[in-house]
Amino acid sequence: MVKKSFKVTNENGIHARPATTLVNEAMRYDSDITLTALKKTIDLKSIMGVMSLGIYTGVTIEIKASGHDEEEAIEGLKNKIIELGLAREI
């Protein structure tokens, strides 16, 4: 298992459009990928799960990947989060 933590810096938090982009990125990998925020853990491959968290500015999120392509998955998601200007790695 590989994990990375981020602090959400986007003033709109993680709303519908970037959430969809993150889910699409997660779907590219075979690994099981979860996102934990606000004391809840969801499957990052589920748009409804991501939207149900209501992630806002200042929230710390943790992404975990487990599987044969876990390293690639975490790196891809990290790059996507930074590219979208959603959060910074902590």
C-alpha cells in the first residue's frame, strides 16, 4: 500500500468538475484506491463517494492505493491534483 496526504488549497474545494477528473484518473489504474477526508473513507473511483464528502478549502485528504500499479496510481493522482490546483502535498 502507498499513500500520500494533501492540504486542499483551492478556494472552491473539490467540487464536481475536479472530482470527476480525479475519478477518471483513478479509473485508469487496477489498484484499489481510496480517499479519506473529514473522518470518512470512500472509493476514489466513485463520483458519488467523492461528492458526498463535501471537501472544502483547508481540509487534509489522504489517498491510498493498493495493487500491482499502486506506485503509478499515486503518482498519477498526485500530478493530477497539482495540475488542477486543488491541493499541495504535505
